[in-house]
Amino acid sequence: MEPFEKILVLNNQFEASHMKDILTAKGIPHGIVSSADSVFGGVNRIEFGWGYLEAPPQYRDEIIKIYDEVEKE
């Protein structure tokens, strides 16, 4: 398995789900990590956003391009 790194911060679950669908369809390996933490009662989301998308570093530019296009919609 290739090493993953944090590529971008996601603002909400809808954004996460949409990116997941697109990247899966394109065959780009990725992971979605929520910053929800029941211990802190969601305080992490204020500082770190809803969560983040991680993937192998060689996909960084392609993922960011896709994300920018999604943001324009």
C-alpha cells in the first residue's frame, strides 16, 4: 500500500461524499478522515474543518484540480 498524506481540508460531509464519489470513479486511491472527536464534543471541527482527504502524494495536483472544479459548481 502506498503511503498517504493529507491533501486538503474538507468543509462538510456533503463535500467529502462528493469528492469520494469522483475519486472512486476515477480510480484514485484516497481516504476521508473526519475530525469529529466525541471526547472534545466537536471542538476540533472549528479549528480543523469537518475533516480531510488523504491520498498518495503523486495524486495531489490532480485531486486539487478536481476539488477546485467542484467548488466552482
